[in-house]
Amino acid sequence: MGSNQGDPEANIEEALHRLEHYGSDLRLDAQSPLYRTEPQDVRDQPWFVNSVVRFKVGSDIWAPEGLLSALQAVEAKMGRVRDVPRGPRIIDLDLLLFGDVVMQGEYLTLPHPRMMRRAFVLVPLRDIAPGLLLPGGVSIDQALAGLSFGLDGRNISQKQGGQPL
């Protein structure tokens, strides 16, 4: 979850509230602390507030594509505009993982294709799932060791594009 427009903390809380009330069998299970993070790709924009959350979902009701549709519906209801790719946004809700599902398609790729290059994803992910193994059996700490980033309290900075060292 990320936001860098308006009141980013309130935007994240609103998105969480909307998701918790989106439908049956979708429950918030864990949330990382909020981090203030340096923008990637489009650098000339305000810093983001980011968090990673884990939901418990009923697999008989929710498929990965359905959960992504719910995330995008919440973004739209909150006024998300996609006119500047990777630019400023009121809310950004990405689906990083869906259990151990691996898939690649036009609509959705899992695990998220850029998560291994993003300290602003990996640091808060480590907060809620420290023992999680990422694609290829890599630990979160191993993935972070390959990135050039700085962590100062709850501030995460990272070199342009988040490319591994």
C-alpha cells in the first residue's frame, strides 16, 4: 500500500477500512508499520508512505484476479488516476503474493515482478513475515542485501530504480 498525495497516512487507513468491508471472507491479518519512502522511477514527486498488509482470504471465494480487481476498485473509489505511470497517487494497492501461486499473464503476474528490487516493499514485508522465502528460495534479508538502500528509523531511501547491486 502506498500514497503520496493529500494525507498519505489517512489514505492508507481509508483503503484498509474499505478493503475490510469489501466483501465476506476478506480479513486483515497483519500490517507493517508505516514507512516514509523515497519515490522510485519518477523522482520529482513527494515521498510516499508505504505499508505491507496481509489478508486472510477464503480461497473458495477469492482467486488472485478477483483480489486484484477488488484492490483496483478501491483505488478507483478513492480517486486513483493513472495518467502518470509510477507518478504521484492518492493510493496504490499492489498484490505482491497470493499464497504460493505463481502465474504470469497480461492482467496479473505473481509474485509481483518488481518486489525483489524494492526496499520499500521488502522492509515492511519483513516486519509481518520475517521467515518468508521469496521466489527462488531467497530470504527477505538476502534480497535486501542485494539492494543499495538506506533505512533510518521509518525512512527508506533507495538508489534510482531499485536495481540490485
